[in-house]
Amino acid sequence: MAITVLASSTLATMAPNSLAQAGNAQAQTGEAKQQSPAEPPSETKESSDGSNKNNEKSGEQASEQSSKDKPQTTNAGPSSISRANKNPHQTLIKQLQASYRTEELVRLKADGKAFSALWRQERKGKAFGAVLIVPADGQTPNWPHSIDVLRQDLSLSGWSTLAIETALMPSPKVPARPTAAEPKAAKQTANTSPQGSDNTQENSADTTNTTEAPAARKNNIESSELNSQTLSDTSMLRIDSAFDYLHEQGQFNIVLIGYGNSAKRVLDFVRDNRDQPDRAVRALVLVQAQAHNGGPLAPEFRRFDSLSLPLLDVYFDLHELDRREAAARKNAAREQRFDAYEQLKLREPDYEIFANENQLSRRVKGFLNRKAKGVEIGRR
């Protein structure tokens, strides 16, 4: 009891100013007090000065600990920022090497540049031909649920498959970051100019922007079209190189599958090589067909006078535009006398794969077995 009375008397004799200082110090060091529970007042024996010193020490320790926990940052400029996936081609090669056997991963060359492809010999023991699969832009030779399922399922049914890597669109340049001095200089110029010249400068700036914006937009459109055309030409050369590889493997009954905007490329390849016996195509399959820029493909059908080649046009009913473009392609095929044209609406391939096949691979396999089977000759 004596100790309790002494402590209470000591608290009673504390000046109001000392209590206010102690409260301020305790508010500044809230983090330190959360880490260690406060002692009951009955056991407090130190004066107000002692409590202030302890609070200051605990605040310094808390600030030192928080500074140690914070990551060290530096004012790095844009040149020091490391961008991920600087070379997607090399990244793809490493992924394919880690996932597939050496005999499946092949390296081909077109226009002096190497590209990757996945070759899969037929596993049935009774060969019908070879299927050359051209993925859409941005897809890989092992694109899940579609390209990879096609190449594996068809190989189990007597069709050797070769899925090639399409060319990649060059990455756009990162725009230059404006310096901090430019806005200040513009502000100083506006402040020092006479009052009557403000509207004139604003009008001249608006005129400059309106005249330069259409020109810049036009240059961007022309650059995009040029890149798309270059990309399409490179992919055409890769298809040609893939034909040479298939011939080296003894495959001459060849079917072309164009996925997405590669549908235009396989159509162009067929049209440009109609008189070349070593580039003969037995059948065509177009999946979710588009032009190289993502537009409708019906105008490309009208570039053919006629076509007796078996053609399967598969589309996914994902949007109203899919139905409209599919109807336009069907009308164009009828007008241009495509004698063996078939159109098929399917559900978009997903993760549901049964016995190494899905609806897309099953229907493509049935079409090839009906329309494009070859006769095996001279196999050793």
C-alpha cells in the first residue's frame, strides 16, 4: 500500500506542462508502444523527464528499424529500366526445347533467318499425308487447345504434322519522355508575353496541333500497314521453306491449315503457286479466318476465278461479326464457284480434351479423311 500511495502522489505532483509533453511524445512513438504493451500506472516510478527520454529513444529505434525495412531505391533513369522478354524468339526456343523431344523440334530457315517448327511423324503406321499448320500472329507452334491438339491428334490418325512459328510484329518504339525544363520554359514565355498576344499564341498552337496530328496519324497507319505487309511476306517465305522440309521427309500429299489471320497467307500461297507442281496442296482448312490485318476474308475469296480444292471453313460463334463474316465468305465462295467448299460452326476450343482430341481436331480429321487421303507409295 505504501508503494501505491507514493506512486499516486508522484503523479499528482506532475505539472500540467509535463503531462502535455509526455502525451505528445507518446503520440509520436505510437508504433513503438504497439510493439511493447504499456505498463500500468501503479508501477510507474520515473519522473516525467525520464519518460520523455525513454519515449525519444524508442521513437529513434522505431525510425531506424523502419528505415532498415524499407527497400533501397535509386533515381534510375529510363535507360536503366530492364524490360522483360526482350527477345521473344529465344524465349520460345527455350520453352520448346524444355517441353519437346529433340526429334520434334526442328530449325528451318527463311529469308536468311532461322525459325522454329514442331514436326510430329504419324503414329498410326498407315500414312495418309502431312498437314502444315500456320498459326495466327501471336500464337506459337504449341498453342494450347487448338494448334497443339491438332498436331497431336492428327498424328495419331495417320497424318504427319508440322506447325511452324510465324513472324512477330516488331515492337513499337517507346515514346521519348519530356524533360522537366520544357513546361517551365513554356510557362515563362506565356508570363512574359503581352496580354494581347496570348490569344494569338494559343491560336497558332492549336493550328500547329491540328495540322500535325493528321500527318502523324497517317504516318502511323502507313507504318502499321507496312509492318503487316512485311510480316505477311516473311510468313509466306516460311511456308515455302516448310514445304521443302516436308518434301525432304517424303511428304507430297500436303494439307494447309491457316489459323486466324494466317488464313489469308495460305490462300495467297495457293493462288500464287497454282502452276507449281512442287507446291501442290491437296486441301485447305481455315479456322476463324481473317485477313492479315484482322479484317474480313470474303474479298480474298473473290480473287479466285474458281477453286476445285476441298476447303473447310471453320468459325467460332463468338460475336455477331463472326456470323456476318462467315455468311459473306459463304456467299463469295458460291459466287466464285468453289466446288468443294464446306462451312462449319463450332464451339471455341477450350481445356476439355478427350482422348487427345477435341471437337475441332475431330471435325478436321473427319474432313481430311473424306477429302484428302493420299495413297502410300514406296515406304521403306
